[in-house]
Amino acid sequence: MKAEGRIFSVADYVRPSDSEPIRSVVLETEDSAIVVWHAHPGQEIAAHVHPHGQDTWTVISGAADYYLGSGMTTHLVAGDIAIAKPGQVHGALNIGSVPFIFVSVVASGNAGFALAEK
């Protein structure tokens, strides 16, 4: 069995930008969208929801305040896994001194997207 097309390096998808957090697509199918996010200190991934899908974040580096909705936040650090079920608010502000990098898996691929209140 070949691993080609099944194994990906996070480092290959990290795309720093001084202007905004960058979402780099690893793979999109009808089943899911897998992306790597990079946010410099002080950058924000806007609060949003996926009406028809779950978004699972695996934090690779850094620290952030993770939006839960209704003005609530929790702290994420490297090694944490955060799960937003369909319709649950999520987003983050990098509050650390190093890049906040995480892998996001949104399932299904037609989960939808809408901005939301923090």
C-alpha cells in the first residue's frame, strides 16, 4: 500500500502573513475540508459557525483565546483539541508571543459557513 496522497506535513502548509491569518487547504472532498491555519500574535480568526458540520481543531503551536459564543472564551495551547459541533460558535485570537498554528477538519465538506457573534 502506498502512503502517497495520504500523509501530509503541516509545515508544508504554514503560510504566515502580516496582514491576516492564513487558511491553507490541505484537502477538500465532499466528506471534509482539512486546512492548516497560521495566525501571528494579535491576529484573529473571526467568530463563525458551520451550520451543517463539525469543526475540529488540533493545536500545533502557540496559544489563543477560543470563542465559545455568548461572550465566553477558553484558552487553547499546543496539544489541545477543540471541537465545535454544527452551529456552535468558534474562532480565536492569538494571545501568545508565537504563531498560533492548528489543523482544522470540517466535516462534512458542505458544512457551510457564517460569521457569528463572539
